[in-house]
Amino acid sequence: MKKIVLVVAAITCLVTSVSAQKKEKPYKEIFYKDILTEFDDMTVSTNNGVSNKEMTKFKLKITNKTNDILIFKPEESVIKAAKEVKPKEKWMYIYASESDSKVINAMGPDFLTPYSYVLSGMYKVSTSGKGIETPNFQLPVSQNEFTSGPFTCTMLSLTKESDKTEVKFECKYTGDKVGVIQPGRSAVKLPDGSEIANEKKAGLLSSNNPIILMKGKSEKITFKWNRMAGGRAQDMQKIKLEVLFRNTFSEVELEKMKDETINFEIDETLSKK
């Protein structure tokens, strides 16, 4: 009699298990809940996360809470699902108190599940590093090129008019650290000794944000100055000018930030089985 009861119980468990498996259909498409996480140096959010049997993707937004520049190298981050995948996306440069976003994509058949994302590949670049001593640059020019430590800059064009001067350079960084160029720190010196700061919107970026260069990379930079009051004595077309590159060029080490982990949860109200 006991054997019969045990057999019946086993059959009941088997039927219950099979029934449960039939009810638990695998997902065909998963949507993930949005995430907002505060860390010491940044705020990270994700939205529009979705997976199917071929891929996963989500929008990643990073807000910089520091006075430095943050660099994110997505190829160093890791999506940890049934297997680990490193996405291949372009680097992100996030300036102080600013935000940037990017869609992170990965291909593979094993993402139809909750997973974690290890936010590795985050670095800081200091903009307060000691500037490299750079010789003043004479306008009109006696030569078209100058060097500043591991930077080599070649003049591309010069506009010298009565009420403005504009000079464009292409600068290449050949060092082994990170090159930082801050156009807003430059000035032009007039014959009477007065100085004019670089125009706020004259740099590569509208706010004169620092320019970051890795080894072997180059960038075009524009310096622009408007004439100060003073009549013909300050006519920028006729007088000699001297460009002062005070702390404009520097090089710093990349500072690796600690890894942070973001856990993705399934939004069952949107996901499809």
C-alpha cells in the first residue's frame, strides 16, 4: 500500500512539474526597467533596454559630478548574462557638470534573461595639471610651426584685420599620457603690453571646453581675439601681436575609476512570451 502511495505521489509531482513548465513559457522579447543610480563621481541611468534571441541594447546616460573630464571606454565594460560580452562602441567624453549618452549594443543568443552590466572603462582626466612652458608665437609669423613638449602645432591659416585676429592651428600629441589643450587660457599681447583673452566661442567647442588628445591624434584649434578700444594704435591689422599660451598645453595620466555594477530587471508588463 505504501508503494502505491509513493508512486501516486511521484506521478502527481511529475504532472505538476510538467504543468508548471508549460505555464512558464520562455520570453521571446524582454524589456527592462529603467535604472537611475548615483555614484560618487557620476550619475548613471539606463532606459529603453530590450533583448531578443539575437541581441540586447539599452541607452546609457552618464552625468559628470566632478570638475574633471570623464572618459568612458565601452569596450572595457562587460554585459554578464549566460555569457560575457564586451560591447564595441565609440568612446564618450563627459565634461565637468555635463552629460552624454550612448546606445550600448551587443549580439548573441543568451540575453533573454535578467543580467548585470559592469561599468568598467571609466577614467578621469584632470584639467588642473601643470601647463607646459610654451614659447610665445609672433603674428605676423616668422615660422608656421611651434612645439610645446609632446605637442606639435602647425598654423593652417591667419586672418589679421583691423578689429580682429584669428589664427588656426592643427596640433598633434605624441606623448604617452593624455594631451590636454585649453584654448580659453591663451591670450594675445599688444605692443602697449595690454592683453586680450581668447574669445569664449573661438575654440573647437562652443564653450571652449578642453580638448583631449590620445597618442598620435591631432585636432584643429582656432584662436580668435577682438580689438580693444584705442583707435589706430590698436589696429590689429597693422601692429605686431604676440600669442601667449599660458598653461594652454598640458599632459596628464589617465586615472582609472572603480568598476560599478548595474543590475537589469525584467519589466514583466512589457515583455513578451
